[in-house]
Amino acid sequence: MTDENIFNVIFRQKPAMILVELRNAKSEIYASSLAKKIDCTYSHVVKILQEMQNAGIINFDKQGRLKLLTLTKKGNEIAELITKVRNLL
């Protein structure tokens, strides 16, 4: 995936919300709970998460049948910047 493609993925509303929710999560978070929080379908969230994983922004940590989501250092920095931009608006 090119840098331009991942830029287009992140700066849409739902992907940006995913990153902010992951950054602000107080406990473990999974794709299904994330989909509910951002009012999005599970399949759409999974597609976005797979693109983010390929870009090195998130990690999937398999725990039994569930996959725990975590931000990488890069993902955390991006989520922080998105939060700052949103607060400036």
C-alpha cells in the first residue's frame, strides 16, 4: 500500500474515529466492540483494520477466538495528531 493510499484511509471519518477510539480505550478492545462504538458495520471495520495493520498502524493480538486490537507507536502518534486537529476545529 502506498503512503497516499493509507493517507486516504486514515483521513476519512470512520478510520479516524477508529484510531481515536483505540487510543482512548480504557480496556481491551475488539473489532466487534469498536464497530458498535463508531456506529459502523463489523465487516467495514475489519477491512479498515486490515489496511491499517498492513501500514503498521495497528496490531492484532489473537486471544483464543478473539483478536485484541492495539495501536503501534506510529498508530498512537497518528491518533494523537488526529485528536489535536479535531480539537483545533
